[in-house]
Amino acid sequence: MFFDSGYTPLPGEPGGQRWLGCTANNREYALLLRHREPRPWLVCVHGTEMGRAPLDLALFRSWKLHRELGLNIVMPVLPMHGPRARDLPKGAVYPGEDVLDNVHATAQAVWDIRRLISWIRMQEPESLIGINGLSLGGYIASLVASLEDDLTCAILGVPVADLVDLLGRHSGFGRDDPRRETVALAEPIGHMISPLALTPLVPRAGRFIYAGVADQLVHPRRQVARLWEHWGKPDIVWYPGGHTGFFRSRPVQQFVEDALQQSGLLDDPSEQRDRPA
């Protein structure tokens, strides 16, 4: 499915005019797996360099969630990813070195997903809705879960908590590099668009996090543990691996299914069966 995003920076917002020049972001795309009858929904938010159907379907195990567990699945494409990355200026990526582009991309991602959730509610007013994010998608999901009422659960996989802190840590700048001052100046902006600055609206029993103890990209302490503590120390699983190790982790797969079951998105196990798509 696709629809016009409708996101527009406020007049005079720094970087707003440049952001509007990235016209491929004006249209939102989402992959939809929907049952004929009303079913609970899971919004799956991809990570960096994803937004491609085969990869997203595999990493979220979407067909199993849809066919075996009976969920409606919708996978939105984030700004500057997939078909929304066409004709971007050279070097423009999300997340990237341009702090203001990161701000607008984050704001538009949250805007688009909230519009998508509104559409779901119009389609099936009584259906439960959860959100599930990976890496950058976990960051976006945590923001949505702090702004959107009535989500049943939020499952954050290897989630980023502070984008500026993450990019600064991986910048490669030496101790005496003057560019480190730019990172320091950007720290308040990072806090402004961080879930650490917001209060989660998802009930505590519906909050779930998983992460790798050896993650070299999203630091377990600087990123994940801070978000876990801010979210009230909800159920968390640490798997023995790096950033992408979740895909082959049986404990993570079971944790996600248990989270969906505990949240009420799944039928009783005795009632689950293969369902036609």
C-alpha cells in the first residue's frame, strides 16, 4: 500500500526547506499482510538499510506471524529507505552525519506511522494494535509508543535510545578532533528526539526489549540499558551475540511470541492454527 505522507516542517524550521527537497519521502509505502476477518495488528518497523520487502519479511518472520499466529502485519518504509531513497542528494542517508536531516527523518517516520495506526483504527476499530521495531526501528517504535494512546504492546529489538550519542560514538573522531565539538553541540538535539525525554504510554506489562550483550553498534549500556531503565525495567532478554544475532536466537524468537501472547494479540495456543493469508 502507499499514501501521501503529508509531513511538512513548520515554517522557518532549520533544515526544513532542504528536507522538502527530498521529494521521494513525500509518499509513504508499507507492505501489508491482512486477513479477511478482523484480527489484531502488529506494526513492524525496520532498521537501517532495510525497507526492502524480502529482507523485512525475513527478519521479522512476518509470514509466520501472519499465517501461523494469525496477526495482520504492516511494515512501513522509513524515510530515505527503499523506494523513498530515490534521487537523494549524494551522501544523504538516515541516520547520517546531518543532524537536522536526522531530526526531520525521525519526525516524519513517527508522523507516518501514527497516520498508519489511525488508518488501522478506522478499518478495524475493535482490533488490538502492537508495535515491533528493530534497531533504528526500535528507536522509532519507542517514540511512537510514547505518543500514541492505546497501543497494546511495544517490542523493541536492539533499540537505539539516543541517535546523536550513537553517531558520535561511531564517528571515528580522535580525541583532539575539533569536529567533536559539533557532536557536543548536537547533544541537546539528540535528547529532544530521544524516547528518554518522553514517558511511554504503553502499559508497563506491554513493554518488551531484547538486545545483544556483545552488540558493537548499539551499545548495551549506553543505549539499551538506559532505555530499559527509563521504561521502568520491563521484561528484557539479553542474547549472547552482536547486533544482528537476534535473527538466529531461539530465546529471542520465543520472547517475541511470549510478548505477543502476554499482550493478548495472540489466540490461546490451543486455538492457533494455520490460517489462509
